Amino acid sequence: MAWIFSKRNDLVGSRAQAQSRPTEKTKGLFREYAEAIILAVVLALFIRAFVVQAFKIPSASMYPTLRIGDHILVIKSIYGLRMPFTNSVLIPVKKPERGDVIVFIYPVDPDKDFIKRVVGTPGDIVEIRNKKLYINNKPAPDQEAFYDDSSVYPIMVKPRDNFGPVTVPPNKFFVMGDNRDHSYDSRFWGFVDMEEILGKAFIIYWSWDSNRDRPRWDRIGDLVR
């Protein structure tokens, strides 16, 4: 009888072990998935904070360079590594140059991001005479500019077509939209501080034409220049 009793105990123990294995396997599989998800989220947050971020173009202020419905990638580390949330520069790399298309925190409303082209860097004298851009008292190469309104307003009416001259302060930048007759930019609200710049526009990765309800296939993959 002792032999039979011990045998039964062995059988019961074997069944208990067999029943616990699926539970342990499920727990291990759940932990692997959880770790993978957490790692993916951390990596995505790191990339978004320090490397690249996606933006959608909501207005025509940068037409024809960028159109409503363009989705772009912005390189955030090109001007230096920044502290998340505060946007303070930790490791400076370089500063924006004339012609760079940048995304920045709108100085008037920090909850909004704007995209414009840098036309004036620290120390530059910026002036607009009858729609023509002058930098340091010389006509600026401004082939990206687009105009569709022949009206020319005097500066006392509004600063769209005649502005300045102003000298760009240290650590600040003068920006304008390529669609000059329909852009709300530094002519109206002033300079962009270096610490407000989020990055440089790099590439159009998707574009949707809402008027025709179809993609703009010919724009996908275009570099932002």
C-alpha cells in the first residue's frame, strides 16, 4: 500500500506541474509583448524628441513650396540636441541659414507651430521695398517667393509690401512665408528666437489633395528646399 500511495503522489505532482506550464508560458509571453511595446514607445518618444518629427501643412502660407495637405518630416537634431519639454539647446550643432525652411513655436501663441523660410539671420539688415526683399541693402536672391496680388500697400497701411529696415538681433531670425501676399510672418509679429526653433523641414512623405480627394503622388518623396 505504501508503494501505491507514493505512486499516486507522484502522479498528482506531475499533473500539477503540467497544468502550471501553460500559465507560466502565458505570463512569459505577456511579459515579452509588454517589454516590446514599452521599448517601442520609448524609442518613438526618443526619435520624436531628438531626431525627427512629422507635421501636416494646414495653410497655403508656404505655397508653392508646400501645399495644404502635405505631410513633412522635420529633422530636429540638425540645429542641436534639445531638452524635451523646455526645448533648451543642450548640444548646439549649427544655426539656421538663409533659405532654410524651419518649424518653430509661434511666438504669439506657444501652443501653435509655424513653418516659414529664414530670410534674415543675426546681424542682417532686412528691408522690403515694394515687395522686393533686400538683405544688408542689397537685393536678395528670392526665387522661392510667390506673388498673386499686384497691389502694393504703403507701410502705414500694413507691412506686407514695404517694411523696415530692421536689424536682426543676436540669437534671433527673420522668417517669411513663400506665399508673400498671404503669409502672416515676421513682418507682422517680429523675430523667432533660436530656442523656439523645432527643426528643419526635410521631405514630403505624404500629400493629400482634399479638393480632389486623392493623393498627390508626384509630391511624395520631394525634398523641401
